[in-house]
Amino acid sequence: MAKSNSFKPGRHLLQVPGPTNIPDRVLKALSIPTIDHRGPEFSEIAKRVLDRVRAVFKTVQPVIMYPGSGTGAWEAAIVNTLNPKDKVLMFETGQFSFQWAEQARKLSLEVDFVPGDWRTGADPKIVEQKLSQDKEHKIKAILVLHNETSTGVVSNIGKIRQAMDSAKHPALLLVDTISSLGSIDYRHDEWKVDVTVGGSQKGLLLPPGLSFNAISQKALDASMRSTMTKSYWDWKPMLENNKNGFFPYTPATNLVFALDEAINILMEEGLENVFKRHARLAEAARTAVKAWGLEILAKNPDEYSNSVTAVLLPAGHDADNLRSIILNEYNMALGMGLNKVKGKVFRIGHLGDFNETMLLGTLGGVELGLKKAKVPYKAGGLMAALDYLSK
Ligand SMILES: *Cc1c(COP(=O)(O)O)cnc(C)c1O
């Protein structure tokens, strides 16, 4: 086995579901010499980026950019719109729903956490039921993940919005799109989402370090009344400064340059084509998994994620052992199983700057690894994906 400190020839395949591979054009934009973030040149760039990034969320409302991770943007969504001890409704879809609920509790919110099996998304029927029963409107917000990265399950946000409308309930809708934005169709305005939380390092073709809140008028109104403690995450000084292309503190200047280029790339391909590419490559990945005779963690085909596929190993086989063999032998990183599915699943990230040959390389690496790790599987997954892609 290759030692971790020895030279590994060829390209490292980074197939975790984020951070993802970064296009060379974006790497170049990152390396532009840093400029004064209070000067006129930066202000022009920032205004342009703040304007253009809205298209990625499918919104005409303001989008706020923080220097920070996705977890920070979760916190921003909460502390700007809610009040201490507010009740919120959440669904246990997997590890990230767990972490957001934990954060909400730490911020004093009362979380009605609907238990889940880590194989399905948030259920619109339960949303409608819970909201219809809540005659006094105690539930102030629904916090849901569009794409649960730990399980590869997508929740149907359009249907959740319909359920909220049917129940005629005024709760806010806060949605995490950290691993779906720029890879799975998402519509902030059409679905009347109040805060969309995004991050730079998954579908947006960027390194970690930027995170986002896209906000609705209703969320802005709520922010005027919110009494949660906030400072760094406060929307108000952000929105005021952003009007002139400035920020209340130092923005991640080079990530802003890089985002400008990433938006160019997404728009050159066309967002709808980006979604189609992800759908096709994801289906090819799932075709391989099924041909191997392995099970996809996501139960319902209409909830399959087009950015990540979690694959269950047969009982008695350790997914972390498989991953470490694949990393050491074939120089490819796959996503690990988190929390309740630790050691039971591995995850293939198929999002961002990604194409057919990268997918085939990835699936080839998995198939080699399955054999080496002596996991029982049927040969031919790679071939099945190739057949699917050449149809
Ligand atoms: C990665 C991820 C997060 C956490 O983002 P960080 O940038 O690590 O804070 C939250 N939610 C989802 C769905 C994610 O995929």
C-alpha cells in the first residue's frame, strides 16, 4: 500500500460532495492581486457580483454574502428573522438537519424535530398537518434542507410551499441549499422561500469561505422586528453597505473575484443545462450502483439527489475501510458516512465542475476498490454507466 507521504502520480480525484473540484478559470480569478476593499474598483466588482448572483438563486431580491462557512449563514438566517424561544418545525433528514436543529436549540429556539429514517426527505403532508393543527400560529418558521448531503436525498420545496399555503399558515420558510445551489434546480422567488442559505464550496465552483442568505420581503419585514442577539450576521449594516458595493467588515475579496468568474461559467453553460448535466451524470452513477447490486440509501426515486449518491454496503462490510483503500491505492477521496450511517455508506459527490470522463474515472475507482476490499458486488457497474451515457 502506498504510504501517505509518498508521491502519488496523476490527478487526485476529489469526489466528496464538497468541497468540490475548482475550474482553472476560477483558480486564476482567485489569484488576481488583492485590491483595497474600500476602493472604487472593488466596489464596482462587488456591486456587479451582488447583482448577478441573484440569478443563481432565481430571485430578484437581495442576496447577502458573508465571509464564512455555510454554518454561519444558517445562523444568520435564524438570528435575523426569529425571536428568542420561537418554535420552529424541522425534519430529521440526516446529519445536516441534525446540526441545524442543534444550532437552533443553542440559539434558544424550541425545535419540533420530526423524526426520520435518513432515507427520505421532509414530508409535505406532515407540514400541512402540523401547520393546520397550529391554530395559534406558534410555529414561526420551517427550516428544511433542499439537499441532505449526508444521505443524498432531496426534499421537494415546491410541495412544502404548497402545503404551507394550503394550511394558510404565516410561518417563514428557511431553506438550506448549500449542496444543491448551482447543481439542482432551485427557485427562491417562485417557491416563496424567505431565506435561502447557500455556501460557496459545493455546486458553486468555489473553494470554501463564502456563504449566502437570499431573502424575501417577508423575511426583511421579520428582520425589522427580530430581537435575537446579532452582530457579525446582522443583515442591516450589510444591506446598507452593499448598496454601494461595500461591506461592514472586510469581505473575502478574492472569493468575490472568483464568484464573478464562477457566475460567468454557470451562465455560459446555462443554468438549465447545468441542471441537466447533473441529472444525467447522477443517473449514470445510480445505474452503476444498481448494476453492482448495491443499494442506494435514498428510498424514493423522486427524491434522488443529483449532486451526491450515498451507497449502502452489505452488512458486515465497513464503508470507511473501502474509502481508505480507494484513497490510498487509487488517490480518490469519497465522502464518508456521518453519524447514524457511519461506516455503513460511502458517498459519491457528482457535482460542480464535473463531466463524463471524471464520472467514469470515479466509478472505475469505486469498482477497483470494491474488489480490493472484498465487498460482494456484481462486476459491470462501470460498463452499465458507460452504456447509459452513450445512449
Ligand atoms: C456542507 C453543508 C453544510 C455545512 O456547511 P459548512 O460550510 O461546512 O458550514 C450545511 N448544510 C448542507 C446541506 C451541507 O451540504
